[in-house]
Amino acid sequence: MEIEMLKIFDDKRNEIGTATREEVHRLGYWHETFHCWLIKEENNTTYIYFQLRSKLKKDYPNLLDITAAGHLLSHESVEDGIREMKEEIGIDVSIKELQFLDSIDYCVTKENFIDKEIAHVFLYDSKDKPLDFILQVEEVSGMARADFYHFARLWSGEVKEIKIEGFEISSIGERESIDKTVGKEAFVSHEDSYYASIIDCIQNYIENHKD
């Protein structure tokens, strides 16, 4: 995966060429990603869904993350990123079924790792469609969900923990239930401003699409 070629950009979002994924993160080039958050209303509760990143992942192993996300390759358009939904979690949808939320610039710097993303963020409101997750186990080891408004209060600092429920794939390939409380440390450390923007966008969507 490190030899994937990605488009790279300067600080003004001007495209300046291509680089490998390894170079992008080592040298800190701006690059494009596709993010899709999934929500679903059940029993008058709006749930937001997270993937559990595989323990084998180089970056952020075993943490809760965006429902489906990935890098856009040098030859791909933003719309091509929809493939991540099918590849990672087995949900087959078209880009027309998603709601575009925003394009967000953010940067996370760790030792020998600089992640400067232009994240094109979408929302999938699954409504009455059944969710049958089929996971790309080398990337995703489970799925979990939380009450969206509890998730919002976690990132605003109103609460320290929230309840999540879902499943994780065991070492022998069986689904084991997840039912526990977690704090911010259980999630990938995207910037707080990223989470705040996403929560605000999703809340506006929910308010504008009430029956």
C-alpha cells in the first residue's frame, strides 16, 4: 500500500504533482482523502457508526474511526472514493446516495508521520435500508455505533464517556459483541476541530431532514 501514488498539493490547494503514500506521510504533503460517516435512525434514536481499525494497521490500530475512509489515488476523482464503502465495510451504495458535508483541511503530526489531509466528507443516511456489514478484515476488525447526540456531547466535553455497541471479529473469524463505555481515547486522534465540524454538519442535516 505504501507504493500507492497520490496527488499532492501546496498550502493553497494547488496541485503540485504526485508522491507515494510513504513520501506523503514522511514529508508532510497535503493529499486528498474520502470520508463517509454513516447514520441510521432506529426507535427514535439517531445512531452514528464507527469502524474499529484492525490491530494490524500501521496507523491508529484498534481505534474507532470514520465509518469508511481512504486515500484518493492519483488517477481518482472525489466521487471514486465511494469504493471505500464497499471495500471496507461491504455497503454497496452510489455517490448519489450520499450527502456531501464539507471539504476539511486538517493535520496530525506524530513521530515520523505527518498526515495533512484535504478530507472530502460525506454522510450516508441509511434510513430504512438494512445494514449487513461485510468487513475487509485486514483493514477493519469490527463495527460499533453510539447515539449521535451522546457522541456530540463527548466531543464538546459535556461527558467523559459514552456507550457503544456492535461487534468485533475474533481471531477465529467469529463475531463477538461489543457493549461498553468509552472515552475520547478510544477514537482516532483527528483534530478536535474536525470532529466539531463533522458533528455540526450532521446535526444540521438531521434538523433539516426531520419528518
